[in-house]
Amino acid sequence: MTPRGDALARAMRVLLPCFTVLVLLYLTLPSILIVLMSLSDQTYLTFPPPGWSLRWYRTMTEDTSWPQAALNSFVVGVPAAALSVVLGTQAALALTRGRLRFAAIASACIVAPMLLPHVIMAIGLYPVMLDLGLLRSYTAAILAHAVVALPLVFIIVSASLRGYGESLELAAMVCGAGPCATFRHITFPMIRMSMAVGGLLAFATSFDELMLSLFLTGPGTRTLPRLIWEQMNAYLTPTIAAVATLVLVLSLVLLGAAALLQRGRIEGSAP
Amino acid sequence: MSSAARGAPLAIEGLAKQYGDVVALAPTDLTIERGEFFALIGPSGSGKSTLLGAIAGFVPPSGGRILIDGDDVVAVPPYRRNIGMVFQNYALFPHMSVFENIAFPLRLRKASEAEIRARVERMLAMVRLPGMGGRRSNQLSGGQQQRVALARAAIYDAGLLLMDEPLGALDKNLREEMQDEIKQFHRQIGATVLYVTHDQEEAARLSDRMAILNHGRLVQVGRSRDLYEAPRNAFVASFLGEANLFAVRHMTSTGGGLAVDTREGIPLAALRGPAGAINGAAVMACVRPEAIELARPGASGLDNRVEGVVDDVVHAAGTVRYRVRVGDGFAITVRRPSRLQAEDPGVGERVALSWRADDTLLILKE
């Protein structure tokens, strides 16, 4: 190797890790700052905090609106995730196993809500929900969140279905299993991990969603992101940072669970 | 408990499949006897998988009938046809043990636990996997997985077994070993077997009869030997083994046979004209490489004689293949058994080729 190439290689060995650390910091710094700010002893959001305290976590639990909003987030998120899993799995089965003529178009329609700006959907849904008398109800938020969470389930379950091909299902049918028995004994055991991962991510999507909640929920049904948003405008106390920290912890737990399930799925299906 | 399954006869009448304007299978008739081992061969895209898929119930045919044991099953869904099937990639259920894979069809048929246990154990012994029931399918070798697939297909005594290139994923030595095993398995269970393969040697080793498909059409049906010795057309002649093909320009009757004038400029002597031929333009002459004798130039030979120069010599497992250039860009392949210390002609040597008139097969071009 030339001396110049050698120097370059040595520089790369130092530069690459530095660059990697910088990128990781860029990605995680906002979350880390939030955690630090939530531990401030001041009455306004500031960084770096001059002193440390846990008082804002106590304030958070004393104010009833925070626990209520957290509960609302679950009341909306769990059914929204369940609905996405049921509908997303059926859509994935139809589009990967069925021989549909307009499969590509249908597939694009299913994935579209993930790519479209939520504000557009919110503006569209607002008058519809108003007409139906569902505005500010849990139902409105559940339906809207299911629409934006469904693509995740659809994509993950579709990938899993494509991963093992249809010969297992054909083999089961030849053995004498009708459509229901084939799903119960073969398809479901093969895709249940992907369904669970999709469900977790669907819940996380709903738990994190602001725009649709702003338009569709009311004071009694507002979710955590919406309450954070309202409090940001009004008070800007470190309580918000404390709430955000808890949301962050829950999101990390969900992501961790999804990652563990994914690993189990891959190990379970390795040849 | 259950006696060996009795084979079910299979009859296909005018079975066809079209995708829009594309003909995947032209109207086809075929009859397979009770207990027969029947092979379907052809290049990829020849329609053999379409035919098999239609019989299994995966491919709805555009027309025609499929009679299994006399009953038309075209309108019957796959799970009620009671056919056994072995897939190319085995299609074993990865989340079930070997035992559960084989027991699966019996569980669907609501057999008792005791009966399932007894039958699966017996089947495991039959496919030489005793005591392996607890394994997961991904802990088995390719050949073992194939045996589990055979066991699963045969456990419910189906009268008809379909096999879709079951040995395609195995290496050559294992494939030959498994061929013997499949043949023996067939003798034990007695079911009718329809076996799809693109390997004509495998088809010849296993089957009682075979059908050759090309471009969605059944070209010829018969025993391996019949197809080799009396191919219907040039496709069959070159698909089964090797063939030296000559384009026939003109045929005239002589005292004991036919004098054939070819486009390659080599006059040939033949005994019989092609079956069902109308005019000379659509006829070809086929000479098998092993029918040709090789001698020094000038030696007296058989009815057909031509001289040429050796272009290439390949020794392979007991045979020697010569390519002999006999004219402008035309070469004849000759295959002789390889013998120790034989004085074989080498590359560049001039040789005389000769063969008997009844080894010049006159066949249809299409």
C-alpha cells in the first residue's frame, strides 16, 4: 500500500467512529435534553437547568388532567391498534395471496395514509365526524388512528407472508385443510409475531399522534400529545418535560418489545 | 391397520388453461392407469406445472374434465380432492415437529390419538426415519425432509400422489439414491403417481410411462424406450438423449428401403418412412450418437457411410464423445463405450462413420 493510502486508512479509522458518534448524538440529543430539562428546579423550561429536582413529576401526578389524558391515549390507542391488526392482516392476505387485478392500486391506497400529511386527513375527517355526531368522541380518534396505523401492520405482515411463499398453505389444503383450518394451523402461526410487532407499532403511532387528535378529540377525550401541545402554549413548565420523558420511556419499551418479537420471529423461522 | 392404498386411475379430457391470450395448456387428453408411475417431462414453461396445478386444484382450468377414479373433480376444492402431493421445496410446516407434519392430514380427518400415533410411527419406519418424530423439520437434511414430505403425502391413503420436481433441490448423488427410494415407496403404497420433472433420465428411471410436453402441448406419450427409439418429432428426439438431426429434402423408395437426400448434403439410407408424414419438407432424419460406428478411413462399413475429421474428444464416465466435422459447419456426435488401451482416434484425425439403415429414424420436424 502507498504511504498516502496508508495515512488515509489510518485517518478513516479515527474519523469514521467520530462521525458515527456525531450522527447518533444528533438523533438522540433532543430526547436526552428533554429528560434533563424535566429534572430542573426552575419554574420554566430552560437548558441547562441551574439546579436539580423531581418536583415536576409530583406536579404532574397532582394535576388530574395528565392522568386523564394518559388514560385517554390508551382508550384510543389499544382499540385503534386492534382494528389496524385485524384489517391490516386481512388486507395483507388478500393482496399477497389473492390474485387481484388491481392489487398494486389497492396496495397504494392502503399505504397512502402513512405518507399523506395528517393535517389533510384531519381537515377531511373533521366535517365527516361532525355530520356523524362523532366529533370529540373516542370513536372518532380510534377510527382516524386506525387509518394511519394500518399501513404499518399491512407492510410488516405482507413482508412476512411473502417471506415463506404460498406452498405451505397449498400443502395444507392438499392435506385436507379448508380455508379456515389452513389459516388457523398454518398461516396464523407463521405470521402471529409479525401481527404482534405490527400491533405494537400501531399502538405507538396512535400514542404519538397529534394532528388528528387536535381536530377530532375534545376536552374529555384529549390524548397526551394534545394535552402537551395545549400546555406548551399556556404554561411551558418543566411538567411538560416530565410528561414527555414518561412518553419517551413508554415508547422505548414498546420499541424494545417489538425488537424482541422481531428477533424471536427470525429465529423461529430460520431454516 | 390400513392396507396399502389402492391406486386411483386418472383421466384427463380436453383439459385446457388460458391466461388471456396466452395458452398455458392446449386441450389435452391423457389416461393414467391404476397404480401406474407416470412422469410428465418437458422444459420449463412447457405446461407441466399448469397441468399438475389443475389436477391438484390450484389452477382453475379454462375447460375440460379431470376424472379421478371416475369422478370429475374440476369443481371440487383442493382440500376435498383427497390427493397427496409432494412439493419441490418440500413445504414442511416449520412450526411443527416431524411427527406433527405427518400427523397433520390425520388430525384434519379427526382420527383418534391412538390411531394417529400408530400410523405415523409405521410411516416413519417406512421412510427410514424411525425415532425422528420429535425433530423439527429444519434439523433434517434435504433427503430426510423429502422423506417426511413423502410420508405426509401418503399417510392418508390417497389414491393419487402428485410429485412436483421433488428431487430438484438435491445434489446428484443424493438424487439418485432418493429415486430408488421413491420407486420402492411407490411399490409399497401402490398409489398412482404423477411425477413432474425436467430431467428425462430421472423420468426414465422412475416411470412406467411418460408424457413429453412442449409449448403447452402434449407431444408424445409412451414408455421411455418407445419415445427414445421412435420419437414423434425432432423435439422429442433431442429432448430425450442426444440426436444428430438432418433436414430431409427428398425421399425416394429403393428396393429395400428409402434413399434420403438431406440439406446437409449427406445422402442417407433408411428403412421406414416417418409415421404420419405428408410431404418431405416437414421430415427430419435422426441418428443416435451410440448407433454410429467409428473406423479408419476406407474401411468397409454399414449402410450409411460418411467421412469426417475429429473435432473434439471428451471422456466422461465410461463413454467417449466425439464431434466429427463432416462438412461445412456440420458435425456429427458419436458416442462409444470407453475401453482401456483402445486406440481411439484423436483430434484432427480423419475417420469413417457408419450406421445401419434402420438406425436412420425418419421423424416429423414439428
